[in-house]
Amino acid sequence: MRNMQNNRIPKMDHKDHDHSKPAEDSEIRDWKKKLIGSWIFAVPIAILMVYMRILNGIIISDNISIIILLILGFPVVFVFGFSTLKSGLRGLFTFYFNMDSLIALGTLIAYTTGILTFFMEISDYSGVSAMIMAIFVTGKYIEAKARGRASQEIKKLLELGAKNARVERDGKEIEIPISEVVVGDILIIKPGEKIPTDGIVVKGESAVDESMVTGESLPIDKAKGSNVIGATINQDGILYVKASKIGKDTFLAHIIELVEEAQGTKVPIQKTADYITSIFVPSILVVAILTFFGWWYFNGEIGRAIGVAISVLVIACPCALGLAVPIALTVGSGMGAKKGILIRKGEAIQTMKEIKYVVFDKTGTITKGKPEVRQIYSKVRESYLLEIAGSLEKLSEHPLSKAIVNKAGLKRYKPVKSFKILRGRGVEGKIGSKNIVIGNSSLMKEKSISLKGLEKNIEEFEDSGYTAVIISENKKVLGIIGIADAVKEDSRKAISILNYAGYKTVIITGDNERTAKAIAKEVGIKEVIANVLPEDKAKKVMELQRRGFVAFIGDGINDAPALKQSNVGIAMGTGTDIAIEAGDLVLARGSLMGVVGAINLSKATFSKIKQNLFWAFAYNVIAIPLAVAGVLHPIIAEIAMAASSITVVSNANLLRRKRI
């Protein structure tokens, strides 16, 4: 972490953005309003259409019924469906056809038939137009929800920063808003407080919890000359920090910028359907025009010709096409939620099938993110070693100390005198008349405690990725306790399954190479990328993407840019909110077996999406020739449209039978 501030990504053109109102939040709210508004009018339209079919003008004449349908359908088509009409009609003029073009053209012409019924003999589709638009709006709302809130992580990142800062000015200690801090200010940070901005320690010693930024579980010891990062938390000492970076130049701001840059780079799930539709729509237009002229030429009735041509257009935009993707996504999302797999971004479903590399962060992803005693070498009775170590370490708040205390599991602790924390090295104190020193090799050397004969043991511990904590009594070593972040119980199994399935598994971590390789060997990962600074994780993912699609699994704030940069970002639900918001998929239970389940679920869901699109278009292949032939009565067409939607929904629900 020491050189982190000096190894930043190249400075880019920063822009001020307002992230307080994420764009996709606004989109979801917008579609929800349209959804509610559309169905307020669509429900009575559906009732009236059924009435017209059954009673056929007995109480209310057909003309009055059509006028009512036109009035009720107007807000659905032209108010709540305005954005769709605008987008669709623009496509007709620019020759860039999409789903909106199909819906816009079909609903407009269908709505127009209601007006034309007063002037010529054609069938009325005005009610159908409103129903199509209402169901299309429903599909768009489901899609917006499924895509998730892509900008929410930015808002949460901004909230991480301190709101106020305690500064020393003119010999006085004052509290000011963070916006008033200037480079060169001396910041005073007390235990438990957030560090307001990036800076250099000029006085004091403490441990700083940087896990919210780095994802690493152990706090970093800070002394004079150490770099500190804004938004991290001071633990047990007072620090005097000279502000070196403020505002847009801080480390946190760089992380935010990286997340922003990685956003919006993925292929949307609807792209396949839109591409097919871009060919399908002009083809239907040509078919409809040829149908009109064909019927007019051979039949001689212009009203009949218009009616058949309109039938072709109406039948060509079934609800099934609009529902094909969101319905499958909704079922898949529901299935996943029951198993702790949350699909936040629909595009991940499409991208997952192309994944070649599965890349893991280490701490909190493969490992538990909590140090544990992994091995003990003792020259004395082990219980005595743990009793001595536990009694001293009980007085320290360091995570390594807590690991030893947990392992010792003592009900009573020996009284300790002259206890002292030797920052970055260990602890010392007296138990009775015996001088106890506990710490690393440097501390033993400092205290002139011989490690002769223990070099091999220490090396074995370090090769296994353990932190070697040496316990001495009256300058004689009693034993060594190996502490490491323990691997989650099912990490080995999950990675073994991924390796067997042909995925290339990789670990990316800020830890040293020895520790990273030890963890990789333990779980079966072949490729290790170690000593990676938080802001460089996204760059490493980008390098891997040159070889193939990448899925990245992480849990820390520092993982957010990599999660966004990867083709599919999978966040551990036990991690930070920022990582969760940045992920395309979220594993609520924090188990790597969820990665296997997520891949299987994604493939099964995308398979259903493809099947749904096939059935939606197959409906058109069958129905359009019948419409062109003029044998498809409007009522039959409506039943067929409903049947196609039911087929798509039923097929999507078959997904529930899949074992993931």
C-alpha cells in the first residue's frame, strides 16, 4: 500500500457528474409510471373487446364501442407509448429498424383502422393496438428492472467519504466541511474516525483499516511518512496527516472514475432480437405493401386490401416478441434468487456463454477474509504455548491477535504486566517474572532472541502463505504459530468443477506472490497475478480480455472497476455494497459454488431466451402467410397472438425444472 499513491493510473480529463440520481433509477420509475397508466386504460379496453365479441352491438352499437376504444386507447398508444412511437418512427426514416419500429408501426396502423371503419369496410384493430402497447410497456419495465441500477455504486462510493474534517490552523483545532480542505492542511484523525482525504502521516502511529478500499482483511500499520487513503478508518492511535490530494485527485475519485469508464461497455441482451428485427421489419413492410396491391389488383376492393395488409402488420408484431426476453429473464432471476444467485444485469445472461477465463479476487472471495491459526510448531506443550500467547494477545485488537485468542479458547487468562504494543512487529509483556515477546522475525532480532534451528520451520510457514508469529519466553523461543486467511470450505470444490468444465481459473490479488501461490495451490488455481494495486485490477482484467471473455469474482470496493470492466462481474453478497452494486450477478451466500450455479443458470436462461425468440418468430412464419392469404380472421389472429404469448411464458417457466 505504501507506494499506492505514487502508482496511480494516468490522470485523465475529469468531469463533474451528478450521481445522486442514477440514470437507470429514473428509467425504472419512468417505465413503472407508463406501465400503471397503460393498464388503467388497457383493462377496460380488454373488457369492452370481449363484450363486442359476445354481445355484438346488442346494448351499445359497434360505432359507439369503437369510439370508446379509440378514446381509451389514445393515452395508451400516444401518451404512454410516445417514446416507443418516436423511437420506432425515427427508425423508419433512418432505416435503422429495431423492436420499437415494429411495435410503433403495428400499433399506429392498427389504431388507425378504428378511424377508418367510419369511412370504409375494414376490420377494427384499435383495441388490439392499445393491448399490444400495454404489454410491450410491461416488457420494457421488466427489462429495466432486470438491468439493475448501473449507477448506484457511484452514489454509494461518494457516500463513503468523510463529510467533515478536523484540521489544525493557526495553532487551533477546528472542524470544517470536507469541501474546504486544501492541500497542505494538517488533518487530525482520532481512533474510529474516517480519514478525510489522501495524505501523508506527519505525526503519530496507528493501524488503519483499508479493507473498504483494498478488500484485504488485515489493517495496515501507519507511522510518520506513511501514505493514507481517504475514506479508510483509523483504528487505535491519533494520526496527524498532511493532505496531499483533494477532490477529484484522490484515490477514491480515481476508483469512481474507473467504474464510470467501465460502465456501458457490454452487449445488451436485446441485441440479437433487435438485429433480427432490423431485417424482419422492412421485410414485413414489403410483404404488407405487396399484399395490399395484390389484393387490390386481384380482388378489386380497396377496403378489403387495406384490411388484409393491416392484418399482416398487426400479426407481425405479437406480444410474444416483446415478452420473449424479459419473461425468461424474470423466471431465471426468480430461480436464482431462491438459490442465492441474483441476476442484476440481463446482459450477463447473454455474455456468460462466451466466458473463457474465471478470475478470482483472493481475500473474502476464495478465502473467508478473516485470519485463523492454520498451523502450530511448539517446543513445549501446545496448551502452554497457547496459554502464554493468548494471555498477551488478549490485550491487543490486531486481527492476528484475535486469531490466536480464538485458537487458545481460554476461560481464564494469566495476568500480564508491562504490556506494550510494538507496532508492525508484535507485543511484549510480563507474566509473573517471565518476559514474553511475541512477534515476527524482525522483533526477535531486535530483542536479540536467537532463531537458530528454526529457519526451516519459518520458511515452511511462509511458503505455505502463513504469517509466522514467534513466541518467546525469557529470550528462548517456545514455538511458532502460523496464521493465514482460511480458504472457504467449498472453494476447492467450486474451482475443481470450473477447471474440469474447461474454464481457465486465475487469481488476482494485492497480496505478495508467495502467499497468493500458496492459496492458488491449495484450491487448484494454475495462474496467479499477485502484487496488484487496487486501481490496476481492471487493467489486468483488460489484458486477459485480449485472450477471451472474462468473468471476475470479487467482494471489495477495490474490485468494483474490475467487476465493471469484466465481461461478467460476479460479486460476493457477503462483500461490500459497492462490489454488489457493480456486479452483474451477485452471490448472496458468499459461496464460490454459487459461481458454478450462476454459470449454469445463465446458460439455461439464455437457452430459454433463444427458444422464446425462435417461437416468437416461428409464430410469424406461420401466421403471416395465413394473413397474406386473407384466411386469418381478426378474432383468430388475436387468439393466435395470445397463444404465442402463452407459449413463450410457458416455455420460460420450464426453466424451473432445470437443476443448477
